[in-house]
Amino acid sequence: MLRFALRRFLLIPLALILINFLGFSFAYVIAQFQRSQTIYGSGQEQLDPVWPVYLDYAQKALKLDFGSMPIGVNEPIASAVAVATLCSLGLLGLAFTLSIVFGLVIGLSAVWVDPPKTAGWLALISTVGLAMPGFYVGTL
């Protein structure tokens, strides 16, 4: 069992590198294809090899240099990801706090000694809430 788990954990970095390479290759080829389809391109351009560009990207990524945002923004990608991460963590904290507060209020009102007409609507809301997919509830 330990050998199986160790083998799986050793395969994780290889799988991540392979997935990263495939995603990078796809984006790189599609970007070249789109550039060749403009009114300035003839549509006959040869695709550049992906491997040297990927190695350059990987070396910069290991140094935590992800480049800058495209199309005139001129902001480093690392700072843009940091800002988005902080915003997401703020929303996560707010959602967590609201769910705890509302969960406690509704839960305590449901288990009250003599709940005044609580059990009927609470069972309906909890059933509908459990039946909804998580991604739908997250967008709400």
C-alpha cells in the first residue's frame, strides 16, 4: 500500500509537467495560427517549433518570471495573479462568514423546542440547496 501511494506521489510532478507542456503547446500553436489568419498574413506561414520556446518559458517560470500582460497593459503577470488571488480570498472569506452566520441562525431556529412553522420550509430549502450543483450555487 505504501509503495502504491509513493509511486502515485512520484507521478504527480511528471503529470503536472506534461499537462503544463500540453497546455502551453496548444496555446502557442493557436496563437501562431490566429496571427497567420489576419489580413496581413498569407495563411502559408510555417509554425515555429514549440520545444525551444517552452524551455525558455520553463526556465523563466522556475525563476518566477512570468513576463508581463499582453496588449499594452504592461503589468507583470505575477502581480495580476496576486491581485486576483487576494480578491478571491476576500470573496471566499465573506461567503464563509455569511454561510456560518445564516447556517447557525437557520439551524438554531429549526431545532428550537417549538419551531413555529419552520420545519416545512426549512426541509424544502435544504433539499433544493443540496440538489443544486456547486458551480451553480457558486455563481449565485
